[in-house]
Amino acid sequence: MAILPIRIWGDPVLKKRAAAVSRITRAERELIEDLKETMAAADGAGLAAPQVGVSKRIFTFRIGEEVHVLINPRITKREGKIIGEEGCLSIPGVQAEVARAKYVVITGKDENGKSVTYRLEDSEETGRAGTCVQHELDHLNGDLYIEKAEPNTLSWLIEDENEMGEPEIALLEATPEEILKSYRAKRLPPKVHISEMLRKRVERD
Ligand SMILES: [Zn+2]
């Protein structure tokens, strides 16, 4: 098992349509273990194989504290609409609001090759696994949430203080072009809020 480097937006692998998995071999099983370990280390809600540079249709995601795996996933039903804040480990320090289906049915295979179906509805009690699987499935198609963000909601997360001197996160509006340029130049706005693990990937040594 290994923690793999997370690919940052601008890396071509994130824009590729990932290939279907025809057989679950040792390589896939190792990849799944690494995805789980990397997702835990990055404290992510989900992680798709292209985010660690492997263009295969596999992702891991959380339902509450439990970690699940889907191979060759397919959404068979979408109902309703919700708009919620999203972030992405491959687009660190950034968030935006995105419209998603409120209820989805998603099927695929688990790590043992067994067919599985999840019925997920986002709510305060059950969390946001429904949004998460839609976000992760997009990664397998080379789509990033940033491209479907609601207008004027795309922002850097900046570590700030309120009037009482307590830490808080402020939003600094940004455009996709500015964000991409910052990652490419490895020069992010001052005090951008990202984990140490990802900071190493997006800042100069
Ligand atoms: Zn993502």
C-alpha cells in the first residue's frame, strides 16, 4: 500500500476519459488499496483513479465513515436537484457551488467483482455521498466540477480572521483561468487554505 501523489488540475490525465476495467487483477486490487490510503491521507470524501494518474474506471468514496469502491460505475437514475458547495483534491484551495441530482441510483462492481447498487440521497443525516459519486463519476469522464460551477461561485479559500481575531475562511472570487495559471506557475494567493499534503504539490519548494 502506498500514498500516491495526487494529480493537480492542468495535468492531462484529468481530462481523459478513463478506460473500463475488464478484469480485476492484482494491479486493480493494489490500485484500490492505494486509492483508499491516499483518500484517507488527504482527508477526501472521494478519489478517482485518474486523480492518481491511472486512467481506469475506478473510484473510492465515503458514506459516513465507511469507505466504498465502485468499478465501471453507471448512474441509472437521477431525480431532483440540489446546489451545494464542492471542492476537489485535484483543485486544492478552491470551492464552488454546483447543481447535482438530489437522488441517484448508481451501479457497478465492488473490489471483489460483485455487482453492487447504491441508492443515495443527499441530506443532513445521510451526508453528501450522492453528490460525491456524481463528482467522482465525472472524473472518469474527464470532467471537473469547476466547469459546471454556478456563475460567480468559484473561489479560493483564504485563511482569515474575524473581528474577534478568530480564524475563519474567507472566499476570494476567481476565474478558472486564474486558478489554472496559479497551479501552473506554482504560485497560489497568500494564505490559501489547503492541506500540507497538497501544499507540497502546488507550491514551489
Ligand atoms: Zn474531484
